[in-house]
Amino acid sequence: MLSGLGGIFLIKLFLPKMYIKNFQCLNLESLKAKGIKVLICDIDNTLAPHDEAKPTETAVAFIEKAKSMGFKIAVVSNNTKARVSTFCDGLDVFYVNSAKKPLPFGFIKIRKHFGVEKHQIAMLGDQLLTDMFGANFYGVFPVLTSPLVIRDIAITKFNRKLENKVFDALAKKKMLVRGEYYE
């Protein structure tokens, strides 16, 4: 699939620095020790299934815990304003909808909003093609979580097929194996 130094460089853009089962497993103390001040979260299949309009009590508790530890929380999603604003209503978080991940526009808005450096930001998401590639490309700390559910919208189903090829390539190089979590 990808060969040579260019292929190795490109494939590394998909690698997370942490790989966790779900958002509840995120070691916030470890992020804090790394100097992370802003935690960016994807919504769909990271904090909630794509077809649940509002966050669960567990997701709200996670966000509140992170805030109580001093983290600034942002949500970045490729989804619509209606979806993202409905989800974020009452959470008191900064959000960027229609972010066009993996492009850096959403990351740039968040960094400017909070006035922090890239190395002080972590991105929590469930997709290699959008979340991890975008985080690595922009230079923020990438944290991959397994999708909360297997049901996806059409475009994400397409992305998952491509993502499977990336996972396979990474597994062959012993760089990332699906389900083998690490901090």
C-alpha cells in the first residue's frame, strides 16, 4: 500500500499517541502531566452514538470531571450546526461544527479561542482518517478511542472501509493493532 520513507511518514499521520477503549478510560491525569490544557472531543461515536441528540449522563460527568481538573473543553465535529449545538447545549463548552476534519480549520479556531499552543491541546476521537490524521497534521496530541457503537452514517461507513486498510497497514508494521489499547 505505502512504501518507502514517504509512506512511513504518511502512515505515521494516522497514529494516536494514546489508544483507549472509550472516553471513560481516558487518563486525564496523564494528559495533565503532559502539559495538556485543552481537550478537544469529537461527538459522533466518541462521546455519543451519531443518532443520540444529547450527551448521556456518563458523557456529561466525563466533561465535568475534566473541567474540574482544569481542562478547557472544546467539541469539534464535521456534523451540522444543528447537531453540534443541540449536543453541546447546557455543557458550557466551545464548539466548532462543520469542521472539515482532517483539515486544520477547527483546530485553529479552538487554539485561537483558548490562546494556547498546539502542544497544549489533545484531540479525542474515534476515526483514524479524520480525528487522528487531523490532530497529527496540525500538531496536537492525538488520542484514539474505539467507536462507541458499530452503526454509522453513510459517509462514515465509507471512511471505515478506508480506515480498515490503514489499520491493516499499521498492524503489518506492528505500529497499531485494533483493540490493543495503550497510554
